[in-house]
Amino acid sequence: MERAHIWVSGRVQGVWYRASTVEEARRLGLRGWVRNLPDGRVEVVAEGPREAVERLISWCHQGPPLAVVEEVKVVWEPYSGEFSDFSIAY
């Protein structure tokens, strides 16, 4: 089991990026959260099998249809197992 901390830059707010991330992460069986940041980026923490986390990271490079992703930064962190589902954090 793995944990990735992801920051996505570009036109990623106001384009259903968070809701789409939740849908994709749940489809992949991941747990964690996604939220908007005040600087316009989207932040994601995802935990689960390495292959599923990597698939979410790949998806983050494109995001939903209206998104324009400029950069995806990923930091691998120790798995914690603290999440029971994948949701939008506020």
C-alpha cells in the first residue's frame, strides 16, 4: 500500500476537478481526499495499491474535460491507512 501527496496547477478550479477526482479515485478503490487551495491549485492525498495510485496520478495530468493542467507535483509519503473513503476536504 502506498500514499501519494499530489499538487495540480493550471485551470483546475471551477471545472469540476475535485468532484471528478473523487469519482476516479473511488473507481480505482483509493482512499483519501482532494481540496482546492487558495493559490488556485488542487491538492490530493491518495492511498491504496501502488498501481491504482499511479493511475490516479496519470489521470491528474489531464483531469476532467474543462481542466487545463500545467503541472502535477507528486511526493510519495509513508502509507497511514487513516482514511475510510475518498472525499472532498474543505
